[in-house]
Amino acid sequence: MIYTCTLNTAIDMFIEMEDFLPDKVNRSIYDEFQPNGKGVNISIILNKLGIPSTALGYIAGFSGHYIQDELKKMGIATDFTEVDGVTRINAFVKSNQGEYKIVNSGPQITDTKIDELLNKIAGFTKEDVLFVSGSLPKGVEPAILAGIAKHASDIGFRLVLDISHPILSELAHYQPYLIKPNDEELQNLFPEDNLDSEQAIIQAARKLLDKGCQNILVSMGGQGAYLVNKETTLYCPAPKGEVVNTACAGDTTLATFYSTLQTSTPEAALKKAVAAGSSTAFRSGLTDFEDVEQLMENLEVKIVTV
């Protein structure tokens, strides 16, 4: 079974209006609500690709139940851990004045609820896969990530990490199957290095290989992505298009890459992942995959030798 874990789930509220002015009643011309959180997005993308998963993580209050209900409507299984409070609602406002992003912190998580989630993960088998993605909620220290990684190492299930916390470097010795830092996150892992070139980016990724990571997918936004493992180093550029929202593009890239890699070559997986991530970036919500084949047509994956 594939599991996704979102420690800090959210509802994303997208609002569009002509003007966004202070001390005025600003009326929207478009609004949309989406269940969100990086692991939640991965479950949704996997579902679109016909791959079942179970969504784990924390939910709270009416907004948490909304996320759970929406996933169930999509046919996605859930096993959330309920906590007190209200799951955060983030607002993304677009107007003639620009774009505004309001991201809230979410509920406080107690030690008891931390243990409850870790105990669920401790019950996995070596046949399972766990994606852990996103930020830490209030009350949760990075030690929870080390606890999850230790369970993966002890039990033998595949661990996929998409986290921005610097502890990622320390988790490498648990040999996660796949990690997905973006270029900024990779730079933060190696502050003493200047990752301003392809060679420097690949060398930094190889340092993580040496520490124990099995596959590193470095997302470069509009510049595409690199795949680095012990067998090969690949690069795929991103297709051109009008970017609408980049918030969920990385989640789409990761879920598409992992799922495609199970039945295809690394080259094919990287190409489809970059195209799918771009498809999400070119719209307000997650891709429906209808334009992915077209976006793939002009993409060429190259082997990088540095």
C-alpha cells in the first residue's frame, strides 16, 4: 500500500477579483476551494493516475473534515489523526494589484497525537511506501521526521521525502528511497557551496547519495528537473507556458515520477513528471493530465556527465 503523510494539512482558497483595495468591500469574480497539503496533493495525483493510496496526517475541526470528505468523494482512502482546533485555511488572492498569498500556521499538535501517528507508521510492512511531504505544524519538532525515517529503515518500507527542513541531510543515512529538494532547498542543505551551475547542483546531489539517499529528484521550477542516482544523472527541461500557480507543481512532479518509474525507464519517468508538473503550474488547480502528452512532445531528457 502507498501512504501519504501530510503533517500540516490545509484548505487552499483561491480568490480572483478586479481590485483588492483597503477599507473597501472587495467582491470576488472567482473563488475555488481545494483540499491541500503536499501529501494530500500526492494522493490526488496518484488517484488521477489510477494508483490507490491512503492519506495520513493531522486534521482538525470543520475544515479538516472538509478535506477528509473531499478525498473520500474522489475515492481516496483516509486514516487521518484528529486533533483539537481547526485545520488551516490558506488564501491566494489575485487582482490587478498583484498576487497575495496568506498562509496560516494550523492547530497545535500534542505529544500524545504525535505518538499516535508514529504508532500507525510503526505498523507498516516492508511492502509499503510512505510519502512524507510538507511543513511541520505547531508543537511538532523535526524529531518526528527522524522517527518516521527510523521506522522505514527498521521495517524496510520505501520512504519518499519532500521536506524543506534542514534535517533532511541528517535523514540520509536512513537510506530513503527518494527525496525531492528544489534548488533553493538543496542550497540550504549546503550553505557553504554556491549552487549556481549544473555541475554544482549535481555535485551537491551526489553528496546526498554518498550519505545514503537512493534517488534525488531536484526540481528547478521553470528550468525543469534533475534525477541523480548511482546509475545515472539525467536532466529534463520544462516546457514553455504561462505560469498560473506553482504551489502544487512539485507535488505533481513527485507523484508522477514515482508512479511512472515503477513501470518505465528513469528517462520516461522524468519526462512525464516534468510535463505533469508544468501542466499543474499552467492552471489554478492540479493537472487533469489531458495536456501532458502534448507537453512531453518537445522535451528531451539528456544524460549529464560532470
